[in-house]
Amino acid sequence: MDQKISNKNTKQSDWFAVAPGVWGMKDIFVNIYMIHNPSTNQWVLIDAGLKTSAPPIRNMAANLFSPQIIPSAIILTHGHFDHVGSLIELANEWQVPVYAHPLEAPYLTGKSSYPPPDPFVGGGIMPLLSVLFPRDPINVGALLRELPIDGSVPGLTEWKWMHTPGHAPGHISLYRQRDGVLLSGDAIITTNQQSAFAIMKQKKVLSGPPKYFTTDWGAARASASKLIALEPEVIAAGHGKPMRGIQLRQSMLELLNNFQRIAVPHGGRYVEEPAEMDERGVQYVPPFIIPDRTALTLVGLAVGITLGVLLFRGKRKKHSVK
């Protein structure tokens, strides 16, 4: 089962091997993962990507697991839009349970929106564009399940999950101890998610969570320290390519010793005061910090460019249909 199977519907370069029985796929700027359980000959989907991710996820599953193309479960690292974009479509189609931490439930059952992103954390154009990203809740309905409190992962006997909040209140990461494989979600990522150029190039750099959506930097620091203490052999994150070997070990030490400099923004809405969230959803959001005129101009420019591109694409699509 660990051998890749070619299929004309999916380029093999669209997905990548992480470790025995573990594969990932990048859709635009976010990764999903599939894990095979050799003891049951079933597999589990980790996260559900963007709204565009359902067709490539289906094709990847057909490549790897046919005829067993339906997973035994879907596990969510958290509920941000780029990790649940195709969740409703796939979960309803497959009729499989969706597991998440209970603190993510309000955002997966239609009860609460996430706190607003912080477009002024700096580092590139992605924070400026984050004001356009969806943050409304979805509703998984009766398919949603809480992860077992003992840390076991449904459908994956060798794996454990751990609570790694900060980027999201119920964020989790997954770890297989026998070979040190860590699926870190967005608690630690392996690219500079603030920079559109870095996302396109996928240059490997170990970083803290995406800054514009992280609402508790104290918790984020503790979560990164917890994951680094595992001394993983490979990290496969929600954003970026897998890191391993000497590069990973050196990068983990650097991040651990310099988290404030590397990961935490110099300023922003959540740097001094976190958002407060519980099992009901968002309870408190720090007041918005009004930036200087230059920053506001940059935001307006970024939003204008994005809307212009979307309108241009829409017009091209209309013309191509005629």
C-alpha cells in the first residue's frame, strides 16, 4: 500500500511522500494529508483544504488506495477556511465521521465565527489580503465527533494527537513516535506564510504559525515548544514542504531559542492581548489597533489589486463561454 500508483487524472507531482504510509498534497497554498493504516487496510484524511480541493483529494485517494477510496474518518487540525474548504462536500458524500478538538466545535457547528484576522502583522502581502479570507463557521452537523481524550487517533493505531493551541483554540497536531513523524498543522509551519513569493517558491524555513490568523501568541509559543521537545525526525505542516534531517534539527533549535524574533509580529491586535475563546466560541476580541496612514494605504492597494484580478478573471471566463 505504500507504493504510489499513477493515474491519468492526477499528476504524481501533485502529491508527495512524507514517510511510510503518509502522503501530502498542496492545493495552492495549503496541504492536506492521507495516512494509511496497514493493520486495517484503511486510511484517514487529515484536513480538507480549500473549496477547490475536493476533486484533487478524490483523485489522490484513487491513486493511492483504490478500490478503498473512502476514508474511515476525517481528522481536522483546526477549522480555519483553508483546512475545511471541501469538508462539507466530502463528509456528506462519504458519510464518514469528522473528528476535531471540542474547542473547535463552535466553528464547525455554525455557532461562532473566528476572531478577525490581523492584516497589520507585516511580512508580506498575505496579511493584507487576510481581511478577504472567510472566517464564518461551517456546519458539519451530526458527522462531527470529539477526539478521544486519551490522545488516540480514530483509525490510526500508531498515532497520537496533542492539543497545540494559539493559532486556533482547539488546534491539534499528530505524532507517530516509532519513526518521529509529526503532522504539525499550523502550530509550526515550514514556509513564510506571510509572503506570497515564499508561498510560490515553497522555500523551506521553519516558522511559527501564520501570523495574521494567530490570536494567542503565548499559547502559540508553548505549543511550538511542546512539538520541538518531541525531537521529530520529519515535520509535515499545513503550509510548506516537509523538513527533516540536519536542516530540521538546526531550525528547531533556532525557533525554540528565538521564537519571539522569528515568529511573533512586532505589533498587532493580538500581540499584547489574546482573544478569549471557549467551548461556546469567541468571548472577547482585543480592540483594533489603528495603524498609520501608510499601512492603511497598503491595505487598500492590496484589496484593490485582488478585486481587480478577480474581476478580470470573471470577464475572461464570460468571454470564453460565449
